[in-house]
Amino acid sequence: MTSKYLKSRKSTGSLSVGFDVREHAALEARTIAMRQALGRLHCAKV
């Protein structure tokens, strides 16, 4: 997911930096939330 995002970001260059930053922040938040959820699931299993 992240590598695909980075690749697409590289291809667009810095044409829409403001949008990229916002998009990246949203992606980061989603990734962190997913990691926390997975961590909770893992703890519940153990």
C-alpha cells in the first residue's frame, strides 16, 4: 500500500504538494489505526 503510494507520488512530482501532504497524513492515520487494531486482535488471541 505504502510503496504504491510512494510510486504514484514520485510520478506526479511536486505538482500538487498540498494535496499530497494531506493524502499522506490521512494514509498515515489509517495505517496507524490499522496497526493498533491488528495489535489488539493479536493481544486478544494470545
